[in-house]
Amino acid sequence: MNFVEELKWRGMLHQMMPGTDEMLSKGMATAYVGIDPTADSLHIGHLCGVMMLRHFQQAGHKPLALVGGATGMIGDPSGKSAERNLLNEETLRHNVACIKKQLAHFLDFDSDAPNAAELVNNYDWMKDFTFLDFAREIGKHITVNYMMAKDSVKKRLNGEARDGLSFTEFTYQLLQGYDFLHLYETKNCKLQMGGSDQWGNITTGTELIRRKLGADADAYALTCPLITKADGKKFGKTEQGNVWLDRRYTTPYKFYQFWLNVGDEEAERYIKIFTSLKKEEIDALIEEHRADPGRRVLQKKLGEEVTVLVHSREDYEMAVEASQILFGKATKESLLKLDEDTLLSVFDGVPHFEAARDQVVGAKAVDVFAEVTQCFASKGEMRKLTQGGGVSLNKEKLTAFDREITAEDLLDGKYLLVQRGKKNYFLITVR
């Protein structure tokens, strides 16, 4: 496939330096995307850049994922109004190792193919570079005037930041430029890609390569648009914060729910950007969705593709099963399939009670649900609702309000799920 044409129809091409397409058409090329290791997990804000590398590899080219172990110690001022906290070397090493594991879901690092992906860490070539050597060998090639003209610098200097711009941050574009120069010389990497807010930093790299190696050095830049939601707000943020790729921070259930709940307009854009589905299949899905938006065909397919890619088919199936528990006709069997993290994710927002084991096991349901906890206002209310078939325990109708709770009723050995009517859930944790 033609990489640039692929990005165009997917809505993933923002800016491209003249000559990029021609360079790519000559045969296998090498390109890199830089990733800041400020956490030990990527979040979905990183996914557009990662998917660019994935499409690049699928087009027969060689992708490099550069994890900024050195630049992560400084912090990129692009798009930020304040300088961020700096990380120590041990934390950065841990973050880099975790990120590589996640990238392996998207890129083929292990094959013998000439275009196998590689992970590089700029700490490896920066750690022994002294300040004096850097100033003499790199700093002299790029003028302060050139650096001051960049939008990321101008915005910070024109009052958008409380404390201005530190020298540390000001040097960031030079360090990123040197990364490009190093990869150009050692890996024959002629293209750097990133989000549109990185254009200034990337073009500093192409300029440095030309000034250091001569006007004939052919280095190129390509960016994708910054992905936003339909209301123009930043993509990937929820009220709880970032949507992470690591299940420790965002469970597969919540991850799947994020995609399932995007709007129709967003789903049409996102399915092109965040999946590897072919154009014909996506066009057919869009057409089917527009004919009957209520079925949410696009959102369901988007959620499936991204959840399977980031987690696994099993995690996706569990997320679908979990969704049915709150919004569909699930059974006790469905409930028993959930692991503890998914169970807690599904019922995150419902009233939650705690009770001692000796207050629950062997006690009557009516005492546990109306006295030990406040699932019901009174025993009388529970008795009446149970007789009318309106009370369920672990997704099974309760036929007797005074039936004994046993150890076998405890989900994962410590939870009870009580349902009052169709929509009112209560989770009891038994300690």
C-alpha cells in the first residue's frame, strides 16, 4: 500500500514536507516517532502516532519507536503552559520497559524481515555527550533566532506561561533535532513523524541535518492532526483522567466502554484512525451505521478492534459480557465469568456497602440487606418487593426474603450483588 495515500483517506495527515512521498516511493524507508516516557503506560492520546508507525510497517517500511529516556528528563514545552516535574533515571528505565511491551501489540519487533520494528532510547547516545561537546558540535548549527521563531517557544514567551520558559525547555528542540541527526547517521532514518504540535521540533531536526551534513542530506517531516472530540476538547481524557493502555490504570471493561460511548461523528473518524480495517469495510460499516444509528454498529466495531489490539480477544469478550450485566439480560453465569477487577469496574458507580463475614454468611437475606446494609429502607419493603419478584441476588431472582446467605453466594469469595427492581444495584463487600 502507499503509506501517504493510506494516511490521507484515514484523516491522519496534517503536514508533510515536500518530497516525502517521492522518497517513500523509492523503496523501504526508515521513520521514527518519539514517545515521552513520563509514565509506565501509554494512553490513547499516544495511539495516533503509534498507529502511524503500524501503517508505516504494513506499507513495507521500517518503523523506529524512540523512547525519550534522555529528553524525558527535561520535558517538551510544546502545547504546555507549565514546566513539568523531571523524572529520575530509575523511573525512566522502568517506564521504557513497560512501554516497549505495549508497543509490541502494534508493531512487529521480532521477525527476521528487513522492516522489523526497533525500539531506541535516546539516553543511550546522550548519556556520555558532555555539555561542552553538545554546545560546540550541535548548538553552533542552529541560531537562537531560528529557535525563537517556533510556535512552541513563542507561545510560552508571550505570556501563556506563568514562569516563562526555562533554558532547559528551550534546549528541547535542539536535543530532539540531535535525535533525528543521530538516527539519520546510524539507522539511515530519513523521516520523523509525530503530532501536529511537534512540527517545530521535527523541522529543527531536518534543518540541523542539512546544516551539519550539507544541503543534499534529504531528511523529511510528516505530522498527523491532534485528535479532538466532537466538541473540540482534547481526545482521550475523561472525568477520571486519561484512558490508559495498561489494565492496572484502565480496566479492559472501562477501555471498551470509552469507545462504545463516543458519538456518531467521532466514531466515523476514530474507526479510520485507530484500526487497521480496510477502506471498503469501513465505508460499508459507516453506511450501515447511518441507516440505523441506534444499533451503534460503528461504536461496537471500533470498541472490538481497539480492545482486541490493545488487550486481547478474551478481554474484549469479557468486556462485552460485563456490559450486558448492567445494560442487558445477563445471567448468574455471566457474572461468574468476570474477574474481580472487571466486576469492580462494572459496579464502580453503584452504592457500595461493607459487612463482616460473620454478619453475612449464615444470616437471613432480609437481615443482611435491610439491617446490616441499607440496600432496602426496611424489612417490610424488601419482603414486599421479593414477593413481587423484584429482588435479585447475583442476577438470580430471590424467591424467599428470609433465605440463608451461604459462602457459595459470595462472588470471588467476597462480593454480593443485590438488585432492587430493574435498575438499582448494590454491591456488598464481605470482609
